[in-house]
Amino acid sequence: MSGEGVHVLLECRRRGEALRAMGYTVDQIADLFSVCYDVSRLRLYRYAYGLTAAEAAARYNDLDPAGTAALRESRLYEFEHWPQRGMRPTARTIALFAHVYRTAARRLVSDRIYASYSVRDRDLIDRTDHRSSHTAQRPSAAPVAISGHVTMGQEVEAARPAVPVPGFKDCAALLRALTAEEADVKRRDLLFELALALGGAPALALLRHLSPPEKDRLATAIRSSTRVDAATVELIEKLTARCRRLDDEFGPAKVLPVVEGQRTLVADLLHRESLLPGLRDRLIRAYAELSQLAGWLHHDLLDHPGARRRYQEGLTAAHQIRDPTLIAYLHTCLANMSRFLVHTGEALDHIYAAQAWARQSPSALLRSVHAVDLARILAAHGSARDSEHALVQSRHLAERPRTDADPSYLYWWTAAGVERHTAACMLAWGRPDDAIRTAERALAGGMRKSARGRTLLEYAEALIDKREIAAATDKIRQAAQITVGHSSGRLADTIRQTRTRLEPWATNKHVRTLDEELASLGIPLVNR
């Protein structure tokens, strides 16, 4: 076998083992390998099992019921090279190889080769299927939740949550990307292993930011081949921070599988390892923060049951380590989701629960975030005076210098953020002119893509209140353009809801043009 052939075979063997460990069948593995390797179906199945030609020939000879088979490596190569060169295998040979590879004989030949057989031979190929007793079932992609919320002092059992197995398209995209970007076989195999464990192709954007030693350390953690140390925990914290930045740039659809993969890894480490108390608390905190981020991503994709489940799992972990800042933040996230769903009573319950924990937190930044969400909920509830007071408090706290007590996951929050939420509150207070001026100031500064989109829509609503239809459609159009590169489901949903307010002007030329543009961007209108 040529040097190149050896490298390909070893690469396929390692990849096949990783895919089988995740529940992929040999048929699915062969289909995936067809994306990267331009070889016959017969050879693809040998690659899927990681067999040398000698090993495959030996298995074939062992299965011949007459005991007369004497298949040699050279003849197998001829079969695998057909029809470009070599020799066409007989239908009986294909049927025997289907037994060797535990598949259907029809899957071992291309349409072109199949058509070259006689009707009788095609019947034998069609009837031969050895998959039924050997096909493994793919593991369920349904998430398995950790036990629900517990009060402080109760033990949290870190059961391993199931992460959805990357599908065929995702694995195919991963193989294509690795083949194109990474020439070194060992590094390519390592990236493949890590990306599979962290949710598939989207994880490559995360892994590119790791140094070679960090990739090796992460691989050893995934393989359960070493004890967890401080450097491993620090790496997990670094990956979590990077996931938040990726969400800012691309939105939740690409990031969620990666975050769920990290949650699975951390839960597994907590379940299997006996750790020093300090390291264990850091891992539990990492799990709680990943649960909060997963909840946020589910919410942004409009999967509110999934978001609630993840937030509650985060609360369970945060209570175990008695972290008032994280507990307050998770309750604030739940309150924010309830406000979005117009469940005002539930939102008030969570925001006041958060308030109790925020008072115990040493983080002024966390208290600022809580206060601004309190202001939004009070504004929606009709309590304008209390809402305004909460905004003043939020701005005052946000203007304080940052300290070590402020958690890294609030990197995005500044006094400028208060301005954006002030515009939304003014809109709820019935002050559209003030909302417009405040939104303009907020948009003049920097903010995350999805936040900019929502600010533009609040600006549009204020303009609709003033019946400035042309200007309102322009703001909605700008918000819609953000969805081209960002997958926020909430943003798209809010665009649709804002458009419904323009229904009295549906025949207006600006609104008709807007409708056409929204349709071209894949944002269908409500009730149409």
C-alpha cells in the first residue's frame, strides 16, 4: 500500500471509531467518507471499518460457505478500482462483501455498475441485506435534564446531559472543512475528534482560537485519560467566554450545539472525577454559566421550554456553590424571557427573586443589569414612576469602575446599554419623542448586533406612534438586514410583530416595498 494510502486508511480508521462511538452506522460513515474520498463504494466500506486490503480479504475468505474462496489483495484492489480499471466483481462476490461489511449489497455498487449486471444478478444484489441484526441505533438527541431547582445546601447530581449527535450534513461539512483547511493528518484527526465532541462543524470556529497544547489538553479531558487540573478548568472557562463572543457575531444557531457539547463535557467531568473542593466549585460554576448561556440561546431561537429547562439547571448548580451573583443573573434571565412572552406576573416574580439575591452580590454591574430589567418589566406593567427610578439606579451603578467582583459574563454591559433600554421604557410610558431621541443616541454608539436590531425596532415603533410611516419602514428594513448574518429568532419575530403595527397602512408604497424585502429575506408576515 502506498504511503498516501496508509495515511488515508489510518485517518479513516480513527474517524470511523469516533463516529461509531457517537452511534453512527457503517452506512452513515461510508456516506460521510464519500464526501472526502473519490473512491468506489466497495472501498468506502473498507475505509468505514478501517480495514487493510489483507484484513478485508481474510474476512471475505472466512465467510465463503464452500470454503473455496481465495481472494487475494491484488484482486480486491481490482474490484475496488472498477470500472476505471481492474475487474468487475461478480454478483456473488458483492453479496459476500455485503456480509463482510454488514450492509446491503446494493449499497456496495454504484448505479452505473449495478446497471451492468444481468437481471438475475441484480435480483441477487437486491435481495442480499445483512444490516438488520447489526445496525446500531443512533442515540436520542433529546436532552436529558439534570434534577430541577433545589434550595441551598442540597446536593446537585451532575448527570450527563445528552448533546444532539451531529447529523450527516454537519459531519459532511466538518470533513470538507478539515480537508480544505488542515494539511497535517494528526492535527486534522485531533480537530475532528474535538469538533465531534463539541457539536460538529460550528465548533471549528471555537477550536481555531486554541493553541496546540490547549487542544491536546482538551482532547485528554474528552477521552477521560487524565485527571482534571486547574489548567483544564481554565480552558473550559476560556471556551465559554469565546462562545459568548461567537453568539454576538453569528447568533444562536451556530453556537448552541457547541455550548451543549461543552455542558456535556463538564457534566461528565463532574460525574466521574473526585476533585479538590476549589476545582469542583469552579467546574460547577462553569456548568452553571454554560447552562445560562444555553438558556439564552434557546430563548433567542424561540425555544422557551428548552430555555427554561437550562436556566433552571443553571440555578441548581449556582445554588450548590452559593453564588448570589449568578443566581440573581439567572433569575433576571428568566424574568427577561417572561417579559418577552408577556407573562408579566411571572416576570415580576423572577425579577423580585433576583433582587433579593442581587442585594447579596458584591457586583455593582450585576445590580445595574438587574435594575434595567426591573425598569423594563415595571414599564410594561404600567408603573412608569418606579420604572424611571430603576433606570436612574441602573445608570448610576453602570458608571462605576469595574472590579474583580464583576463577572466576566457581563462583559457586554455598559452605561450606554442603559440608554437603549431607556428608549424602550419611554416607548412604554407613551413618550415617543423622547424614545426617538434616546434611541438615536444609543444607535450612535457600539452594541451587539441583535441589540442594535431591537433598538431599531423600538425606534420604528416610536415613529409609528407618530405616524411617520416612511421613516418607520426604513428602521424595520435596517433591523431585517441584521438577520442576514445573525440567526436570532427573537429578532425576526419582533420584526414581524412590529410590521403588524403598520397594517392600517398596508397599501402604502413604503409598506408594500418593505413587505417584498422581508419576504426576500425569509421573514414571513404574521397571519399571511
